[in-house]
Amino acid sequence: MSNQHVSNPHDHSSLGAYALGVLTPREATEVEAHLRACPDGRREVADLVHLRSALDTVPPEAFIDGPPP
């Protein structure tokens, strides 16, 4: 990931990866630097973390089998 990824406010993939905790330490540091100056990015990360928490409560088989009939 280059600095242009996190400096582009319209590239949300880095924020999603950050919320999931799958970035390298260097990439996470770059995103954190961006977030210090970007309130919209901080809100987006907070929303993504909240969404992940909600999805973590769904049993895995629900994603495989789909919703109940």
C-alpha cells in the first residue's frame, strides 16, 4: 500500500482492511496518520468496526445456508 492509498479520501479499501485488522504494521501506521486528519475516515472506520461486531454475532452457517425459510 502506498501513501496515495490513504491520502485519497475516496479509497475506502484501506479503511475496511484497517477495521478488519488485516493491514501490515506499516500500512496500519499510514492509515492511522491519515485518520488523525480525517474526521470522515474516523467515522467510516467506527461504522465498519460496529458492522463487524454485529456480523460477528451471526452464526457462520447463516452465511452458508442463507436466511431461515
